[in-house]
Amino acid sequence: MAIVTTLMSCDTHEKVKLSNGSFIDAINGTMIKYRDYDEICVQRSQGKWYICEDGETKDTVLVRASGTVIHRVGRIRNY
């Protein structure tokens, strides 16, 4: 049972500081291990922040039929 739980919870959370100075907790489903101060793109979709997997690298707002997607650039802050 523990192995199944471990395999299903591969996503990790990263603390990210956005350019406006605010901190967010973003889900990292990319399997990339980021270091402190690495610059990354995050996206907000359906009420949660995620590290971008769609190639986006700048601040944008996309309006789609499935909902608005907000992209922001920030830096990893692991304390």
C-alpha cells in the first residue's frame, strides 16, 4: 500500500517568489529538481498554481473555453 501511495504522489510543491514580491506554492509535476533562485514559469488554472509544462516563459493571460489561464514568471525560493 505504501508503494502505491508513493507512486501516486510524485508531484511536489515548490515555493515561488513572483516578480510582484508575493510568494505562492506551486505544484511541480515536471519531475525537474529546481534549485534556489532558478527562474521558472508558473500558471494558475482552476484555482491552483502549477509549474508550466506548456513552454510558456512570460507573463500572459489566456482565456479559453475551459477557463482563464494566468502565466507568471518567478523564482524558486527553498527555505
